[in-house]
Amino acid sequence: MTPTVLVAGIGNIFLGDDGFGVEVARRLSEVDVPESVRVADYGIRGMHLAYDLAGAGYELIILVDATGRGEPPGTVYVIELDPASGDDVAPVLDAHGMQPDVVLRLVRTLGADPGRVLLVGCEPERLDQRMGLSPVVERAVGTAVDLVRHLVATHGSGARAKEQPCASAFPVR
């Protein structure tokens, strides 16, 4: 079966909580997911992700990343991204960059439509040069795994994600 959903863990494991998405992808690789779902650790390889998105024709893309939104550290979000926004802004080509907006613009520059894109983000506590997640973000990893599994399970049901913290539905603390 050809995967129709991509779950992409993104981030830099050498910058503390920025490794959140990579850890979520690692944990998802240890649990059962439907055959229609591909889970991948992209780390900081934005160009690789853009080319994969341009050529695969996924119905749903779930990016998982540390995302500062001004909430308490460890807060987990789901945000529906608009791949069409910023059409008049040329992407900054950086083979090791992983800004989701730049990756999505690059996909469009390659002549593809990324389709529906969700971001499962976690408010970071520390983004300094060190390995390992802070304790509050480490606890949020399980929450994000559950959230991604929920999003995959409800994909195609007509339910739409809205930009919102998910702490009430998926407790972190």
C-alpha cells in the first residue's frame, strides 16, 4: 500500500528542545500505525522533505516540531497550515533549514501542491546548545504521540483541526 499520510519529525537534536519532533518520530516508529502512514525523521533536512512532499502526493502531512507560540513550555498545539500563503515570497534555499513555511514554498516552487498540512508543535523551554529535551518537553512527547495517532485515526472523517493548544484534550503536566 502506498502511504497517504506522512508524519515528519523535524528539528535539531543538538539544540535541546528543538529535537522534540525527532523524538516524537522515534517513538511513533515503535508503535503500530496504519500501513497508509509513513513516519520519518527529517531532522534539519528541509530540502529532502520538500522533494519528498513534491513527489509523493500525500493526502495529509503532519509536521512535528518545537514551536514557540508564547504559551507555557510543554504546551502541545495542532495548527492547520496554509500552504498557499506567502506565494510572492521566494524561498531561501538552505539544504539544512527546516522552517515549515520555507519548505512548503519550495514544494510549490517545484510545481507541486503539498495538500493538507498540520503542525503538531510543542512550546520549547530551552533551545540552547545541548542534547536532550527539558523535562517538561520530554513529558509532552507522549502527548504528541497520542495526538498524532488521533489525527491519523480521524483523517478522512471530515473533522478539521483548528489552531489551538491541546493541553485540555491531551494533558501534558
